[in-house]
Amino acid sequence: MNEKFVLYKQKVTEFWSGRTKKQKSIYAGAFIAVALLLILLLLLGNRSNNVPLYSNLTLQETGQIKETLDARGIPAEISDNGTTILVPEAMVDSLKVDLAAEGIPRSGSIDYSFFQDQMGFGMTDNEFSVMERGLMQTELQDLIRNINGVNHANVMITLPEESVWLNTTQEAATASIVVDLAPGYQLDQNQVKALYHLVSKSVPNLPIENIVIMNQMFEDYFYDNDGSQSTTLSAFEQQRTIQREIERDLTLNLQRMLGTVVGQDKVLVSVTTDIDFTQENRQESLVEPVDPENIEGIAVSIERVTETYTGEGTPAGGVEGTGEGIPNFPGAVGQGETEYERTEDRINNEVNRINRDIVESPYKIRDLGIQVMVEPPEGMDVLPQERLDDIQQILGTIVRTSISGVYADELTEAGINEKIYVSSQPFEGKPDTTQAPSTVIPVWMYVVAGVLVVIIILLIVLLMRKRKQEEEEELVIQQQAAVVPDLPDEDTGESATKRKQLERMAKEKPEEFSKLLRTWLSED
């Protein structure tokens, strides 16, 4: 075995030493490329692509699903602070069907299946009322979660007790709802009204006035009846509500816009406003010319008077502009033939008469302040000054267009800059969130794999071309050797017989042949 290994090693050494430097480089590159490709394929083959199985789970539901998957030996990962479970992509569909068949996850809520299982002749009225209320709460939570932008909802319903007396006025039910909205999402007034109607019609004897809806930040959503303000709110509360809505809308718009540029979790916006709630009603009566350029109206009537006189002497009335009113003025002496002509035009022009009843807006933005905090990228203490200047310019435009025109005319560029504050510093109070592991293969790995495949193909083509050339050279040598006749063996005596025996021994018994060679060498 050792001799065979030595023989193979010798052949490999002879083959390698017989190659040129260029060929050695090609062989070494091909070997390295194949090795890297195999390593890459092994890494990609062993890597599992995990995708979400369930998301927006409670901690209780996450624990149930994780326990079930661990019992089955299925690898699973938890992300998004325990609200999402990741499993291999090939097993997602089958796991959803299997877990649904087992009733997992069990949220602890009362649904129709639970209600049906617990029904029996021994159930009391109190137990039935509790289960009925739990069923209503569960179904309402599921309905509200289907609204766009709502991640989760908690519903608490209070049903009145039925009275045994006929003349007693029936009490109304109440409902309290807390909705967990997606980041940066707010319900508009149409969605709020639809939510109020949905809850009111889902629970018996539940008027809209007995419903309270708020988000996870404990911000109330009021029912606006046809756009009119609620009569239960005071004037101050109405003004505060309008001011908060204006500030919230501006904050959300700025948060979305700046978050698109620097990242949703890397910007914090605060907006403060000064609202003028003075409502003005006034009447205007204006008179304007029809032709503003010539300041003329439209002629509605024209009267022309023409007077002529021909005769001897001065006509009665004297010369116009003189008379008894001027003392010591000599009168005209009638001498010779006299004639005169007088023309008078009387024109009535009509102008534009404008009457206006103006009701000003019930509120105007008198002043506006915007404060923005931006977290710099990793490895930097602050944002570049160019980026801060861009944000400053954007905020200046928003301030200029948001303030009412009555007050915006007095604003200067320096005054606008005083209403804006932009700062860049790391966020120390940001909660730590565990990022889900990336399951997408990077693009550079595909590029490297493609380059390696191209290199391997080129090496194979070069090797095949080289081998073909060597075969052609060997064929030429064999053809030349066939032309030259073999020389007859001159030694046909005892030496030829010994040589044949040694050749036979070397082929059949290589070990004894090697021992014989050592003996001859030692004797020499």
C-alpha cells in the first residue's frame, strides 16, 4: 500500500513539475474556485429561510404556539418583542392548518365554539349572562381588528340587569373600547363614526352616548354628529379639541415626511400652535366702475340738447358769463348780424354695486412652532449641516403656508426661523427592540456564485482545449514513430534471457525485485 501511495505521489509530482507556470496558476485557481463554490453551497443548503407563522400575538398565545412547536421538534424563532413567531418557509402552510385544527392559539376569549361546549341544562342565568357578554366582547374585538390600521382591540361591555317589574325604565348598556393602532396611523372621522355605529348596533340597548373609544395613547375619539360640536363640551374644551387636532395632523404629516427621509424611528416631531378663535361676520357694500381702466360705467341713457341762433344784434340773455351780477360791466351793443350754437349732452352711467355678507372662519392659525429631533446615523454624532439646512427649509415652507394669511404677511425670514428648532443627537430613551434575523440571501452572494460559475466554465474550456492539443501532439508522435521500423534485438543470448526474467519479476513480484536491487547496490 505504501509503495502504491509513493507511486501515485511520484506520478502527481512528475505531472505537476511538467506543467508550466501558467498551467499551475490555472489549476490552482480552479481548485480554489471549486472549494469556495462547495463551501457556499453547503452554507446555503444548511441555512433555513424563516418566515412569520403568526404575528401580532399576545405573550400568552406566543407561549402556547412555541410550546407546541418545541414538542414537535420544529425549529422556531421569536421576534418583535414576543409578538411574532418565525418558522421554516416550507412548513408554514401545513403548520397553520395543523394548529388551527387543534384550536391553537387559545386566546382565552369566549367564542361560539366555547359557548356551544358549555351549554347545558345545569347552566344558571348568571353563568349564561357572563358567557353572553364574553362572546359579545370577543366578536367585537375580532370585528374591530379587521379595520385598516388597527393591530389589536380590547372591549369591555356592561349589560344592565333585567328587572322583573314591568313599569321600570330599562337601563342602557355601556361599552369601553381601547384600540391599538399601527405606528403613525390615525382614525379619521368617518372611521370613528362607523366604529361607533358598529358597536352600538352590536350590543342591545347601547346608545352612542354610552360608548367611549380611545387609542393606546389614551386619546379619545368623539362622535361628531354631522360635523356639529358636541353640546356637552364647553367652549374651552371645543377650542382645545380643535387645537389638539390641528397640532396632531401637522405632527403626523411631518413625522411621515421626515421619517421617509431619515427613518421612522429616527425622528421626533413636536408642534405647538396659537389659534385665533375670533369669528367675524361683516357686510360690505361696494361701488365699482364697470371699466376699471377708464373708470367709467355703462351708459344707460343719453340726452343731447342743441341750441342755435341767427339774427341782428345780441340775442336775449346777453353773452354767457356776463350780466347784472357783475357791476360796472359794459353791456353788449347790438351791431350787425349775430349767430351762435350751444350743445349739451346728458349721460346717465350705471356702475357695479356689490353687497357681500362675509362670515370668517371660526379659527385661524395665528402662530406656529415646530421642534424636530433627528437621530444621526451610526458612527456619527450629528447630522451633516447640509441635511439640517434642508430640514430647516422644509419646515420654513410649512410654517409659511400654515399660518393664516392675515398674520403671514407680517412674517420675515428671520421670524420664520425663530419658530423652528432642529436638533440632531442620539436617542437615549428609545426602547430596545430585537430585530428579526434576516432570511433574505444578500445580493453579493448571488454575484459571487455567478462569478465562480463563470470562472469554472472558463477553466473547464481551457483544460479541454489543452487536453485536445496534447492528444493531437501524441497522435503526431505516434504516427512518426510508426514510420520508423523497429531495430532487431542484437542481444539474443543469455543476457536477453536474464533481462526478460528481471522484467517478469518486476511486474509479478515487485517486492522481491526491489530486494534484489538493494542487494546488487550493496555489493557494488
